Amino acid sequence: MSQLQTSKAAPKWVAELSNPPAYRSKNNGIPDPPGYPSQTSGSKASRPPAQAARSPTPEEMDTLKLKKAWEVALGPVKGLPMTGIMMYMSGNSLQIFSIMMVFMAFKNPIMGILGTNQAFERFQTETNRAKIVQVKLAYVAMQLLALALGIWKVNSMGLLPTTRSDWLLWEAQRESLEYAVPAL
């Protein structure tokens, strides 16, 4: 058995893997496409050496930090369309899914408002403190907008006391549109 294995030649792919074929030159007469220079004109030997990266100035760092802070501040509003669609699709009845949606609609903005300083402390420096205050106010406004979406959902479910009969004892109760009767 060992004589049969040694007498067979190795497969072609094994031979090519261990000894790759020589590089074929591009002298086949086909010109390079526009925008792609030939290998000889773009060789590494003719390129100038790359300059060392310089560290950004404090003004540039403040600008970059401010841009990042605005991205963080506008982050909550990016999820609002999806949250609104999910709340609309979950219906107005009291079910576990709609209750969880309402809970998350209140929890996330409140936790975001409470954690405003922690969210922006890595971007704040002595020179950009006034600009970061504007960003923080925008962040709180976006969180309040998300909280308003949760309040809309609670109101559409009929859980907010918005009529006089909800607050006054002598007022007549609202008439229900339909009643559920348990099966016997």
C-alpha cells in the first residue's frame, strides 16, 4: 500500500501551491483602462516617501470632538421612525408586547436624560465647554421627543386620564364602545 502512494505523482494543484508559476509580464498589447496607470508608472520606487502623520492641533481636536458630540446628540432621533412604526403596529390593546414597547419608550429617554453628562464627558474640554452645552441641550430635546412618542402611545391606548370624568367623582363615566363577555 505504501508503494502505491509513493509511486503516484502529486496532484497538479499541490505542485502549483508549493512552487507558484512565474509572473507573466503585461506585454500582451492591451492598454490600461483610463484612470488606471500602468505598473511601471506607479511603481513604488518612483513614488515620493510618505510624510509622517502630524498630530492634530487643539483646535482641530475640538472640532472633531464637537462633530462626534453632535453625532451622539442626534443619535436618539435616528431610532424614532422605527420605534413609531413598531408602536403603531403593536395596536392599542393591553398586551404584553405593547406594554413592553411603552415601558421601553419611557425607560430609554429617561435613562438618556439622566446620563447626559456621562455621554458627553469624553468630548468636553475647557475650550469647547460652551459649544458642548448646546449639544447637550439638543440631546435632551431629542430625548424629550422620544419621551413624547411614548406619551402618544399611552394616550392612544387610553391609559392617560384626559377627560373630566377621570378626575371628578360626580361626572358621568365614558361609555364603552364594546364589552367583553367571558365564555361559559
